[in-house]
Amino acid sequence: MPLTTGLQNQRVLVTAASQGIGFGVARAFLEEGARVVINSSNEQKLRKAEEELSKSGEVHRITGDLSSKEDLDRLVSGTARVLGGIDTLAYITGSPAPGTVMEKDYEDWDRAARLLTVSPTYLARKVAQVMIDGKTKGRMVFSASLVVREPSPSLALSDICRVSILGLVRTLARELAPTGIRVNAILPGYIKTARIDQIVRNAAKSKGISETHALNEIVSQIPLGYIGSTEEIARSFLFLGSDMSSYVSGAALPVDGATLRSIG
Ligand SMILES: NC(=O)c1ccc[n+]([C@@H]2O[C@H](COP(=O)([O-])OP(=O)(O)OC[C@H]3O[C@@H](n4cnc5c(N)ncnc54)[C@H](OP(=O)(O)O)[C@@H]3O)[C@@H](O)[C@H]2O)c1
């Protein structure tokens, strides 16, 4: 049997998709013939992304802040209405500010926990209900980060709050298994987006080195020898977000050019 994604006409919600990883993921699903709703918090940026992505297929936009309950409710009901249901959720989110534990205060933890822990869990629950009501054997793919396996000293909010994604996919995969809905995670390593450009600029400034030097330091940590592209990470979303991965649920897949050292 030839290997195909089978995503033609599938109904896909991609969050945080006005740029970067989310934008690349939305484009990859569109190129496979899926019908896609994109979301992000900035209406102007999202409209521009929608214009660009419409060259690749049927795309709709729903603006909303992923850390707001009202916006999550509106996002799920709007997506279900526009697409007539949801087959795949591709969850990407924004980045919390860098910094150490000692540099962060109560409000920082509260905000980060809402964005990185409460938001994906609540969204998963809402999307699952749409899938169950539609008798859809859907798939959910949650993007986190390598830091859930190997914490980064300067990304405390992310290190701590994103670990919940591992708990979410294991718990929900087992809870929803009887419905046929599958739940998995992707752990991106270094992927070439505006976020990486910012990390390079910050590292150059704080260490007093050139941006080229700072970039080379990052690349030297990646055994495959280069920073991944959004197209490369998008392919892992196609795999976990389609029936190509029909027997995979509760997994967390690193997509990192072999950067991760830990075994567990
Ligand atoms: N690039 C990497 O190497 C890498 C590695 C590991 C993990 N990650 C994580 O993967 C995620 C995406 O990274 P990226 O590199 O694609 O970042 P990016 O280029 O900065 O894009 C971030 C996206 O998130 C959206 N966003 C931010 N806050 C939002 C909110 N509250 N509600 C809805 N959308 C929101 C932004 O759109 P608006 O501004 O329009 O809202 C934008 O589309 C981030 O969480 C990042 O920390 C990235």
C-alpha cells in the first residue's frame, strides 16, 4: 500500500500560526489538501498569514489569545462551525519570556501556567468534546520543547510549566483511547524562526560576542549540524496528525537533529 497522509478534506485547527512553526504546520496541512483554521492573538499578523496561506488551499482565521478561556471557547466553537467538526488539533503556542527561577515573580508564573499548562489542557478538553460529539477518531498533537526532558537554565518558565504537556498526553491518550482519539506531543529542538533569531541576539548581547559566533555556538550543540526548518518539523505534525500514526498515542517525539542526550 502506498504511504499517504490521507489528509485530503480533513478539518484541522492550528494554533499560534501567524508565523514560525505554526505557520509552517498550517501550510503543510494545506498542501496535503486539508481544510485549516489558523489562530493567533494578533489580528493584523493573522490576516496577513491567512492571505499568504490561501495560496495553498482553504484556510480561515480565528483571532484569539490562547491564555484566555473566552477566546479558547470561541476558537473551538468557531472552528467546529466553519469546518463542520475537527479531525486534527495541532497545538503550538507563544513563548514565555526567558529568565531564571530567581528572576521570576508570582505574576510571571501565573501567566506562564495559564499559557503553557491550563490553555492546552482546557483546549484539549473542548476539542475532544467536538470530536466525541461528531464520532470523529481525531488526533491531537501538542508542541512543547526539548526543555521538558533537559531543562535550560535560562528558560525557567518554559522548563517548569511545559512539563505538563507530557502529563497531558499520557493522561488524555489513555482517557480518550476508547473513543479512538489519539493524543501525542512533539518536542522541537532548534527550529529556524523569529524565536531563534531573538535567542541568538540575546545570547550575543549577554555574552558580548557577535551574532554569528552566538549562532555557531547553538549549531555546535546539534549533532546533525544545522538548525531545523519549519518544513522539517511540520512533517512530524503531518505524521502524528494523520492516520499514518494510527497506532501511536501518548508519545512525545523529539524533532531535534539528535540534540537531546537523555534516554528517558
Ligand atoms: N523555534 C524553536 O527553535 C523552538 C524550539 C522549542 C520550542 N519552541 C516553542 O514553539 C512555539 C512556537 O515557536 P516559534 O519559533 O514558531 O515562535 P514564533 O516565531 O515567535 O511564533 C510564535 C507564534 O505564537 C503566536 N502567539 C504568541 N502568543 C500567543 C497567544 N497568547 N495566543 C495565540 N497565539 C500566540 C504568535 O502570533 P501572534 O503574535 O499573532 O499572537 C506567533 O504566531 C513557542 O512556544 C516556542 O517557545 C520553539
